[in-house]
Amino acid sequence: METWEAIRSRRNVRSFTDQPIPGDHLDEILEAGRRAPSSRNWQPWDFVVVTSRATLTELSRVHAGAAHVADAAAAVAVVATPVPPGEDRRRGTLYFDLGQATMSMMLAATGLRIGSGHAGVSDQDLARKVLGLPADKFCAYVVSFGYPADRALSMIRHPDRRPLAQIVHREQY
Ligand SMILES: Cc1cc2nc3c(=O)[nH]c(=O)nc-3n(C[C@H](O)[C@H](O)[C@H](O)COP(=O)(O)O)c2cc1C
């Protein structure tokens, strides 16, 4: 799938078939995350890839909106070092950069016709235990990957988005 088609076809997928993701495709998704840009190239991320059904099931309990992780063929936990309180600017940059890596992985997956879905993490203790994270790390997000069980990825003609004319300001706001 070409980039423009992938951009128009990506959507949050929350139910997946049992089909495993080939190893080289999973590697391609991770490589897309690795190549993401970041502020001063600090690359503040680590990725924990999970494919074991038992671990995916445990991981799906880290957040109310993470149930889809239990069904996924694979999940990538996006892990980072917390930014100390008071460093709001750096925290903003951290999340911006983690978001870029996440979106790169999701678009790479879409290009391979693999669905993806975000999950927040509210129970950090559980995430730390399930993922075996060192004490100085936290899990910012979990991303599910797998083949969509509802319908294959295809171009979304009318996305649920604000109209372009409302959000684009030309020359001045
Ligand atoms: C930062 C962030 C956190 C999200 N957390 C969750 C989540 O915990 N569970 C979930 O099912 N979807 C989650 N989503 C997915 C959004 O709900 C989804 O992207 C949005 O509704 C637009 O739908 P679309 O991605 O299908 O276009 C999250 C998305 C973002 C960007």
C-alpha cells in the first residue's frame, strides 16, 4: 500500500483474527518506530514486543480501554523514562516524540494491511510487572497489532474528522 493510501486507510482496530504477524513484518513495524524523528535525536523510547497470548491478556488489564490488546497478534509497549515534575516542556517533547514513533509504527502496519490500535496505560505497577520494566521506566502506551476481524483495512472515504476548511488557516489564523 502506498503512503497516501495507508494514511487514508488507518483506523483504530480493536478486534483481531488469530492470524500471527510474520516476523519480518513485525520487524518492519519496529524499524519504522526506530526511524521516527525526535527532539535533538534523543530517541527517548524503548519498545517491548509481546506476542505471547498469556502476556497479551495480562497486558490488556493495564487500562480500561486496553481490552483489545488481549485479542491482538502482537502488542508493542512504548516505554520511556519519566520526566521529573516541573519539567513540563521536556514532558511535552517526550510525548510528542513517543507519538511520532507510535504513528510511524501504525502507518507502517497499515501499509502491510495490518491493523493497529492505541491503548493508554493507567496501572503502571501492573504494566511494569507484566513487561518486566526496570524501576526507572514507565509504559506510556501500548499499541495492538493484528489482522482486523471486523473488516479489512480499506480507504475511508468520509473520516470522522473536522472539515479541512475549519482547521486550516491560510497565511494567518
Ligand atoms: C493518545 C491516544 C490514546 C488513545 N487511547 C486509546 C485507548 O486507551 N483505547 C482505545 O481503544 N483507543 C485509544 N485511542 C484511539 C482513539 O480513540 C482514536 O484514535 C480516535 O477515536 C480516532 O479514531 P481512529 O484512530 O479510528 O481514526 C487513543 C488514541 C490516542 C492518540
